[in-house]
Amino acid sequence: MSKSYTVVDDYQDSRLDRWFKQNVINLPHSLIEKIIRQNKIKVNNKKTKSSYRVQSGDLIEIYDISKLKPINKEKKIKYKPKKSELGAYDDYVIENNENFIIINKPSGVPVQSGTKSFRNIIDIIKNTKYFENSKPFIVHRIDKETSGIFIIAKNRKFAQLFTSLFRIRKIHKTYLALVYGKVNNSVKTMRDELVYYESNKKITQKAISHLKIIKSNEGYSFIELNPITGRKHQLRKQLLNIGNPIIGDDKYFLNDRKRIKTKSLMLHAYKIKFMINNVQYNFKAKYNETFENFLNKNF
């Protein structure tokens, strides 16, 4: 006996195996491959592959899988925000439309919950009026400690679009940073081979960022940064490599330098620009009070 499904717009261009996990039953990838080979999954009455990109309106028929059991997922504990937190996010919203929202993310709050953090942006914002008829989709990263512009898609179509634009480097971000020491005037572009470890495996990735000095003195520099690649902690690592770590960074710093105690990392995602359907979007996010006070005091 078969069961039929029609692909909705939200899943346009999703892989068949991913669509299957989210709409039918969460099975191991190897098992999905097996039942596809056994011709138990058909798209528009044709045999297909797990990598097939489903299209809105596709008819998917599933045969004889009633005895299969789903993977047991660990239940995630959701953060329940207070009413005061929900209202506060009105002050952070830069852009809100039917497809995405852009916020000025506060420093010290992670995007998602993790092993070391509970309170997070997604669990807060999905409970606000901005997501009454939709759910949030994460399309890029921003460190917990970093403040500034953060895009959240409201549907799968725009989540996939933003992900693609980031991948092909069609979304341009500008950061502001306050760093220790006087940055050398000759540094215009930072090029590094950054090292990461995943499951004890060493991974080396090329990182490129452009740098512009806005103000500088013997103690500190106020700089603008344009990352070309998008590596984890890229700007923080690269600035440490040139001897000018970011003020407030407790992870990437020089041991021989006296560190300033501050409430937040002095790294701010200031501007973002991209184009969708021949429409140019440009957004700015004002840096926080801690950043502004340090700037006014030292320059």
C-alpha cells in the first residue's frame, strides 16, 4: 500500500532525502538509499535518486515502509523567554518583511542553544510577533560574543536563497573592531591558512579579509574589516596573527599584553549588502554603548 505526498513551496529545491526525513520519517541516510534502490520511493511515478532536488508540486509516492522505525532524537530543551525579553527585541529589529528579518544582535547571546549556553536568539525571536505565522531559519553564523547585523529567514525558500548567496560570496559584510596597538599602515589584506581540528583531524582553510584603518594611536586602533571568506573566528584569529588582537577577546589574545576588562568583545557586524531579484539591499547596525564609550574615551 502506498502513501502519496505533494511537495509544498517551502521545500522547493530541497534534496529528496532531506525532504523525506522531515516529512515522512527520520531514517538513517543509508536506509533511505536502500529503499530508493528498492523502488519504494517514486517521484512523479518515476524512480529517482536521494540527491534529486524536489520541486513544488512534485507527487511523491512511498511504498511499504510501515514497519520501519525512526531514529530516536534527543529532545532539546527550549529556552522560554520572559515577556520583557520579547518586547526588547523591537529595539533590535532593523528590517522586517514577509521573507526575512534583520536584527542588531546583542553581544553575549548565542544564536542557538548549546552545551554551554541556554538563552539564545532563535528561541527568543520565534516567540515574538515577527514569527507568528512562520518559523526562523538560520542562514549564516555570528559568534556569541560578536554584536551586529544578523539575518534570519522566515521560510525555506529564502533560507536556501541566502545560503546560496553566502556560498557564492554575493553577500558583503563590513565589521568594525577596536584592537590593541597601532595597526601597521601596510596591512591592507590579511591572508592566512587557519587551522581547525574536527574529531582530532587537522583542517587547514584559506582565510582572506580586507582591512582599513579608521583611527589609530599608540595604544589602540579603530578599524574596518571586510571578510572575503567565512571561516570560524576568522577575524579574531587573523587580527591576533598580525599582533593586534580585539579588545575584550578572552580566547585570542597575547599573553604579554595587559588586557582591558570590558563587558563585550569589541567586534561589531556593522553593514551588510546583497541583491535579490535585481533589488539592492543595504543595512547598517549601530554599535553598542560599551563600544561607543571606549571609542569616545580613547580617540
